[in-house]
Amino acid sequence: MAARGGSSTDKLLRIIRGAQDPGDPGAGAPGAPARRRGRAVLEQFTAPRRAARRGVVVGVDIAPTGLRLAKMAHGADGPRLLGCREVPFGPKTGPDSPEFPAFLGRQLDEFLQGEKASEIWSLVPGSQAELLHVNIPRVPPSRISDTVYWTAQKERPFDAAQFVMDYELQGDVDDRGIAKRRVLVYLVPAAEVARVRALFAEAGHRLAGLTISPLALQTIFRRQRVPGADRPCANVFIGRNWSRIDIFSQGDLVLSRGVNTGLTSLADALAEAYNERRRARAEAAARPAPAPAPAPAPQGDLELELELEILPGEADAAGAAPALELDLEPAPGPEPAPAPEPVAPAARMDADAARQVLSGRLLGRDVPPDLPGAELDEAQVVELASAAVNRLGRQLDRTFRHFSETNGGMVVERMFFSGSLSSSRVLLDALAGDLGIPADLLDPLGPEAHASPGAGLPAAQADRLALNLVAGLALSGPDGTPNLLHTYREKDRAQAAIRQGNAVYAVFLLVVLMLAGVWFWQDGVAGDRRAELGALRLRIADFSPAVDQTLLLSLAGELGEKRRRLKDLSSRYEGLALFNEVSALLPESVLLRSVAVELPDPAGAAGGAKAPAGAGAGFVVLDGQVAGDPEIFDARLAAFLIRLEGSPLFEGAVIHERQVLRPAAGGEALRFVVHVRVRKEGAA
């Protein structure tokens, strides 16, 4: 199938090289990062501890003949079987009947006993699934899903809208000297997944997981329910119309193959061989008996008597061998048997009778005596069906040799059989005899299984083998069983959400650490302040008398009285201080005729009367004259004003009158009247 934007090979190469594919909108190709085997550090604290997952898991297998159920509790001490049963279908409750959803709901309600919190796992028929193993290059984790998708498209083109695809990483392999990753990819029609999900929804129950039969068996091997599962081993499931050969290594499904040899093929081979023998006997009975030959002399059996005689001297001299002498004497024989009576030919065996005889003899069940082939025992049934048995054995041999050739010489060390027919040891010996591989039954619900007293395990081994798949479903979980309802797309999205959550947690922890640092810093500062306060309190405690509110108020009153007296003194002598300051600032060339000081009324200020807006601290009126050279009158006057401005007691000198005088004695003088404001208290 050609993909939009180029072939699948081109897209795979672009993914491996790290290029983006702008032409693919991602309808069929995954874009999220792949799941990783190792979890992030923060995820280990936030994700549930799946190893100690607790709860009840119910497996439901809708077989052709009945509904198979198993229930297991998963705790810290491992899975424990709570119950199992097989409910045969009635004439109107088959899987394709309209009444089947109601039948399924009733059986589940009765089996669960009101436990709605249980996880329910079921199967998609194995004939609807496709399994393939692919090797992908070692790419970054964010590229694994894309690489697997396009590699699978190259191996087996499919429409992503019509198939549900999922994969599972199975470790590293050496592909012609290049380190790659081995991946198990499986495809299931999306319509089949939707049909099974809708069936359970109509029955009133929600599916937690959906898988296929080889992966359910893989769960059994991964849960260590089979002895020797850590070595390469095979499971052969003999079904109704077909058989499946699955090879596992270290709990991983590494090869799966379906063959068209099952119960039907064995029954057909049995019927054909039985009818052929029936026809041969009928023809032999219909032929006329030949004329009797003349009876020979009654000699009976011959007795052979050897007599060895060595002639002395001759053997030594001439080297002759010892002489042998045979003495044959007739022995008395039995009377001739009478001629056998003709045997009536047996009835012809049809396909239904062959299945009944085959199932009855191999499973150790009763066979109706009037049924054609009822006279056969187990060994004769297997011998007559040897054509199909040998064909299945050759397929097993070819499959094992192919596995060894494609896995570096690794060989299958043990072989398990599942399916009800596998309970026949004669059949197992016939299949495994030429392979030279130990064969045993896959019986995870055997006597060594951890089962509750009321689990209802079937006593017959054949009935237990029929529950293998449903036992694998009850052992399923998100940590070891691929789930068609939660494929790599959902896992990638969950991983992205976990990474985002980890980033939020990291930022949160960083903020918490920063706040903790600020808190410790502030606590240190507060400790220093507390130490300083303690030192001050110790100093206060050294004072005598002790300082209290009454003492402070008394000291404040005395201080206020002292300030008032000082203020009165300053008001009384303020004019003298101003006059003294003017005298100190007066140059030699400037003479003062009069000095007038105008100050605000201290009595009004002391009485609490407010000074009018714009009122200052008072001013000084200076009336004087500048003598000397007339050309420098202004300079000398300006120098005097600058001195006044620089004084801390005055500000804002303003000339109100300026006049040049010519006295009768001769010469000139500059008369001036200057108003200088007194600087307010506290002004710079």
C-alpha cells in the first residue's frame, strides 16, 4: 500500500535520520514518543506500584461451544484463583444470536457476585489477528513508535483506519552484525475490536482489556505458571479446525504459526482410514474362497537338532573343520483349525461419528456402543488418524528448524500441549516421539495452582486444559499483557502526560525549595533580631531604677519644660543675636545708620494662635550707606548682600531704597534701605 508523501521505506529512513515528515498529517502514523522500559525518577514516586497491584481480574473466553470464565485475585503474594466455570451454549444463546448479550450479562453478574470493581479481560479470535516480528534500528525513544509503524507497513502494508496496531519491544538482537531491536507487532481489524467492546457494553459490563490468544498464553509463561518457562519452549494448541504453534523465550512470544490441522483433520483422517479398512474387509469377505490344496503328510513342526562331532587327529593334521550332522525328525503338530466364519462388514463412519469416537477415546469418555468405530481403543484411534498426526508432526519439525535457523542456533528445549485433545498421552507420544523433545501438558490450573477452596476447578484434566486461555486472561494486567484497548498511542499519550506532570512536579519542588531557602534565611534574620532584642532587654534590665511608662512620661515632661524655657530665652535674646550677626557681617566701607528688627509676637504663638498664612520668622530693616569710590558703590553693596544671604540667620535680602548723597562737605555716598528676612527655624 503506497503511503501519502512517499513510500513507507522513504518515511522510515526519514524517521531514522531525524527528519520530520511535513506531508503526513499523522492519521495513520503515530507521532508521540514511545514507551520506555525505564521510568523517570519522578514517575517512580507518582505512578502506581504495579508489582503489588491488588484487585480481581475476570477472564472471559467466548468459545465456540460455551462461555468460559475464570476469576483471580492479584495481591502481594501473587495471583490466587477464586473461581472458574464453563457454561455451554443453549440452542438460542450462541455467540451470533440476538439473545447472547443478555445471556453474557446474566452469567457475568452471577459469576462476579456483585463485584462491579473487577477488571474484565476478553479475547479477539486468533484467526482475526496477524502477528509479525520486525527488527528496527536503535533510534531515540521519541522515534520508536514511528519506526515500528513504518517498518510494519513495509513488511505488511495495511490501512491504519481499518486495523488496530500495537507492538511490544522484546530486547536487542544482532541482525547481520548490526545491533537492532526486536519488536512483536500485531494487527487486529478495528471492526472486530469495536464488536467485542460493544458486546460487553450491551451486556452491561465494561471491558478493561482485550487481547489475542497467543498473547494470553504469553501471560501464562511470563507469570511463571509453567515450569521451565525461562528456557526456549513451545506450546502447541490443538483446536477444532486448526492448531497454533507458539514458541516462547524468556517469557516473550518469538514465533507464532497457525496450521490447518486440528480436531476436524484428525477426525477426517480417522474416518477415511476406518472406511478404507472397512471396504478392504468387505471386499475380502465377498471374494470366493480358493480350492483347498492336497493335505501334505502330517509332519507337524520340525525340530532342529544339531550334533557336533569332531574327529580326533583329522582336524589337527589336515585343518578340516568339525563335521556338522543334522538330524530332522517330525514332531507332532496340532489339529488344523476350522475355517473362519465370514464377518459382517461394519457400518460406514461419517464425520460426526469420527469426531465422537476421536473425542471419546482420547478424552477417556464413553462412546455409544452402536456408533461405528466404538470397538476401537485409544491406540487404534491414533493409529488410524496417523496421516493427520504425522502431518502435524512434520509441521512441528519444520517450525522448530525455522526457529533455530532464524535465532542463531537456539533450539526448543521443551514442548507443551494445550487444548482438550492434548490430555491423551498416546497422542502426545505420537506427535513428540520423532522430535526428541520432552512433551508435557500446559496446565496452569493444575494441582499446584494457588486456588481457593471454592474455586470449582474441574477434576478432569481435559476440562482444565480447556480453561487455559481464560486462565491467561485472568492473569492479565497492564504490566505484562498487551491490550488492544490501550495501544501504544494511548501509552505514548500517557507517557507525554507523565512527562508534563513530572515537569510540573519539578517546578513545584523547585519553588518549594526556594521558599524553604527564603524561610530559613528569614528565620536566621529573625533569630538575629531576637538576639539583639534580648541584648537590649538585658541592657534595660541593668538600668536603675527600672524604666517604665511613668518614668518615661516624667522625663518627657521635664524635657518639654526645658525646651520651653530654652525657647523663651531664644525669643528674648533673638533681636540681640540678629543685631550681633549683622555687626559681624558688616564690611568696613558700609556704615549702618539704623537697624530695626521686626519679629512675630511670641505671646500669640505661645497662646496657640496661628500665624497668618505667608508669615515668616520676622525680618530686619537695615538703613545705611556705602562710602568711598562711587564707582564701586554697587559692588560693595552687593558683597554685603551676599554676606547676608550666606548667613544661617538671614535669607532673601531685598533692596527697598537706593539713593546717592552729595553732602556739603564734598564727596559722594550711597544710601540704601535693605529688608532681610529672618530664616525660619530648622531651614537649611
